Amino acid sequence: MSYAQRAMLKLTRRPFFQIPLVLFFLLGSFAAAAQQAAADSLLDTLSKAKPDTAKVWLYFNLGRTYYSSDTEKALDYAGKALVLAQELNFDKGEAKAVNLIGVCQLIQSRFEESLKSHYRALGIRERLRDTIGMMESLINLGNVNYRLTNTEEAVGFYKRALRYAVKKHSKPGLALLYNNLGSYYKDQWLTHKRPEDYLQATRYIQAARKTKQELNDRKGQANCLTMLGAIWAEKKNYRQALAAFQESLAINKSFGNKEGEVAALCQIADIYRIQNDSEQAIRYADSAYSIAKATKSDFLISNASETLQRVNSALKNYKKAYDLLIQDKSRDSLLFAASRQKVREELAIKYQTAQKDSLTKHLEQESNSRLATILRKNEVQLQALVGIIVLALLSALAFWSRHRVVSANRKLREQNRVIELKNEEISAQKRQIEQQAVELGIKNEALVTANMIRNKVFSVISHDLRSPLASLDSVLGLIKGGQLDREEMEHFIGVLSDDIDITQKMLNSLLIWAGTQMDGTSARREQVLLKSLVRENFLLSAKRALTKEITLTNAVPPRAAAYTDREKLNFIVRNIISNAIKFTHRGGHIEVFWKQRKTGPVLAIRDNGMGMNAEAIASLFSDKRYSTVGTDQEKGTGLGMLLCKDFADSIGFRITVESEVNKGTTFFIHFLQNEAEILVPDAVRLELASG
């Protein structure tokens, strides 16, 4: 084992939660032979293929065959696939080739180039709407960022890829992404111990395990169980961790994965060691060491030996632990020497191959240069001959065709004039049609508005006028039949009077609102002095306020003015003051004042009455009518605030409410910044202008 391999092993090994590393060298000779056979088959097919999309795929598959063993060769084939795909305008093949180039660049730790390649592949696949391809590119972008330790960005790419995998029901993609996300949150939890990381890690790893079960990926299932065991062991949930490692051991045994068996046995032994169960710890550690020795893999033997050393040290069998340590050092020295010899042999082979390649390229360049010189001479002679023939033909035809050209030009000019006239006629018709379309659109909008008004009016009339009229009809019938005595008659007449008063108010509001809606004109804006407008509405409401002994205060500055539609603003203020009187207790107080805010000037109407909760405030301006009885059991129509909002919208105002139950309510009418101000008297203006 080389020093670098040894260092990597020590960095990644932690008791209970280490992830088994893939032992490429254990199966190296068999994998290399299989890889070479696949490459030979592809090369044979490539030599017979035509330069079409099939050849692009052959180059790509050759590159994919070599990328894990000979990255440079893989890059060469991927580059050939890319060039041919671009010549054929074969976008899907181009994306595949660029993606493979990005993977090879990642293996070579050329991170910035790898990112550029994968972004390029993603752009092509997005243009093609290739969902599986986009998922693949996003996974690779996540892998590059993970290598760059940009873990947050990596997780972002994984989650985007996960959406595509879910959309396409790609179980292999889901298994890979669940595994990667689970591994990320596992590392986060092991580092920071945040509960949310623990929950995310177990959720994703369990999902990966379930998906791998559906794919019958036993090695993947074992890996998920190993990660879960690592998490539970670190959480000191040894019973659950032990069950996960035992299940991982059983799965690895089922398909003869000795590497997985050794790793699981070592992890089980470490748990028993922590739990001071020396008998079970030594049994599992010895079993791991025996299996590792049978594989003759120095890496597995070293792994199992270290576990056995830890167990023997815990049992105070220091001599056996020391003997195992000496064996590890001897094995490392032999492996280091063998690795150096193998490196020397590989370098010699590469040097000889490079020399042969250089000589071959030199001969090819020389041959190509000579061939190019001959071809250029032949091309010059051929071009000269063709030029002479063409010149002769042109000279012969020039005299014959001149009068035909003149005639043709004359006819073309006449046709162009006809076409221009027709184009002008078509343009005029088009403008006329567009104008008609605009007019039709305006008429349609007017019809829609008229229908909406009609529906609203009919809805209110059918719902709110039917009940009072029915009551009036019933009472008149009773009076006519002589079935009521004087006291009952006076009572029913009082009830009917209240109903008729409410109905009259509702009709007045509806007529004002419907009149403004059907008028179809814009707001009639004028300068309105707000203190005067509030005074008018206080006079109208004075009788009701006096009856309830409510104090009315007009604190609006005398020169406060707004440039708006007077009638609509008057309607809004009148309704809010009326509601304030309705919901204020006897002896209460209502104040109207002016306030300047950052967003603009505000007219506020405040009372110290019943107040409202949040639910009632939300119902005020909804499409549904909202009405409750007042402090003296006054009834309302539920239309007032609905129409206030409609009028405010039509003149560009906003109405907001602040309220607290049993403390009172404040309504705010928000004016636009440039539509309300405190007017400066003319004399003051002159003084300011001159000073």
C-alpha cells in the first residue's frame, strides 16, 4: 500500500461509520480484460461504420469504456465524438460527448474546465428538453461542486436533479440522488450534530435503500445499511446500529461480496468492543481477519488487522496487538516496493508508446504534406482550365442574353409596382381591421362591466328587498284582518319602520353606486377642503350622535385639501363616520384627524367603541357582505364598506383598518403623495417666493 493510500485510509476510517472503499485492484486484472474485450469489439465496429450518428455513439462508447482506466484515451474518443456530432448537427450526441469530457476533467481534478463542460451539456439538454440528460448534467455539476467543497451548491444541484428523476420515475437516478443527499446530511450531522440533519440523513438514506431494493441492487442496499449503522452508532443507539450492520453482513454474504463482509464484521466488532462485550468483539474481529486473509488482499487484511488490534488492546492482549502491528508494517513495505516496481514498468511502457506515437505522427505529417502539395498543383491546373472554359462561355452568352436581361428587368419593375400597390391596399385593410378589433374589445369590456353591474344589483335586490316587503305584506294582512290589538300593532309598525329605514339606506347606496358604475366616465377630480367635508358629514350625523351622547371632534387642519372626486370621497367618509357612531357606546368619542406618513398623507377616523378582531377586519372588504348589530342594536345592510372599497379603488385610494376589541377602531384613507397637501395661503406663498 502506498503512502497516499495509507493516508487516505486513516483519514476516512472512523469506528462504526466508515464507508467501505471499492477495491479496484482486487478485481483489476479481470476488469481490465473485460474492458479491453469491449474496446476491441467497439473498435472493430467503428472501422466498418459510416460517418453518421452511429459513429458518434461508437466514439462515445469507446470513451466511456476507457474513462475510469485511461482518462487521456477517453478524452480523445470523446473529442472525436464531439467533432463528428457538431459536423452532423447532432445535438444529443454533442451533449453526451461534452458530458463525458466533463467527467474525465473531474477525474483529472480540472474542476473549472469540468464545470464549464457540464454547464455546456446542460444548456444543450435544456434546449432539447431532454429530462434524463438534464438530470445527469445536474448530478455531475453537484459532484464537481462536492469535490470543490461547495457542499451547499452541490446539494442544490442534487435537489434540482431529484425533481427531474421524480418526474421521469427514473429509479436509478432516484437511488443515486437519495444516496448522495443522505451521505451529505450524514456528514453534516456527524460534524455539527444538528437534529434536522439527522432527520434528513435517515429520510434520504431510507428512501435510497427502498429504491435499491426495488432495483434488486444488493450492494447498494448493503451500503445504505452501513451508512444508517454509522449514524445510529454515533448517536449511541447501538442496538439499532448493530441490527443494520448485521443485515448488511447478511446481504454481502448472499452475493459473495468479501469486501462488504469484512467491513461489516469490523464495524460489529467495534460496537461490541465499546459495549465491553469482549467475547463477541474478538469473535467478529477474528472472523473479519480470517476472511480478509483468504482474499489475499493487503487492503482488506490491513483493515481487519487494525480492528483486531483495537479489540486486543481493549482486552489487554498487548502482545497479539503488537504482533499484528509488526505484520502490518511488513505488509506495507512489501506493497510499497511492489507498487513502485509497477509504476516504473508503466512509465517505461508509456515512454515507448509515446516514442512510437511521435514517430507515427511525424511520418503521417510528412506524407500528408507531400500529398497536399500534389493536390494543390492539380487543383491550380484544374481551376485554370475551368476558368478559361467559363470565360469563353460567358463571352459567347453575353451578347445573346443582353436584350433578354433588359426585357426581364422591365417586366420586373412593372410587377414590383403592382405588388407595392397591393401591399399598400393590404396594409390599409390591416389597419382598418386592427381598429375594428380595438373598438370591439372596448365594446366587449363595456358589455362585461354592464353585466357585472346588473348581476350585483339583481343579487342585492332579490336578497335584501324581498324580506322587508314580505314582512310588510304579512303585517298589513294581519291589520286588514283585524287580528292585532293596538299594542301589537304599534310594536309591528316600529319593526316595519326600522326595516323600511334600512331598506331605504340600502337603495340609496345602491343607486349612488350603480349610477357611478353605469356612467362609465372617469372620476370628476376637483380640489376638496377636507375639514369642510368632515364638518358636513358631522352635521348629517349629529342627531344620531346626540342621541347616544357621543362627542364628535374635527381635528383636520383648515387648509388640508385633496384633489379627487368629491362625491365618492364624501360617500366614503359618511359611511365610516356612520359606522363609528353605530359601534361606539353611549358617552363615547369620535375624532377625525390628518396625518402625514412616509407613504403619503392620511385622513384618519378614530372611535373608542366596540373594536373588531382580526377575522372581522378581514371580512370588511371581502366579496361577501358583512354586517353586525351596533351598541344600541342598530342594524345595517352590509353594503357600506363594500361600496367604500369600490369607490376608493376607482379614485386610486387605499383604506386600511387598525382595531382592538373593546378599545376602538381607526380607519385610514390613504391619499396619493401628489393628490393631497396642506394648502399655503397666497400671502405666505408670496413671502416664501420672494425670500
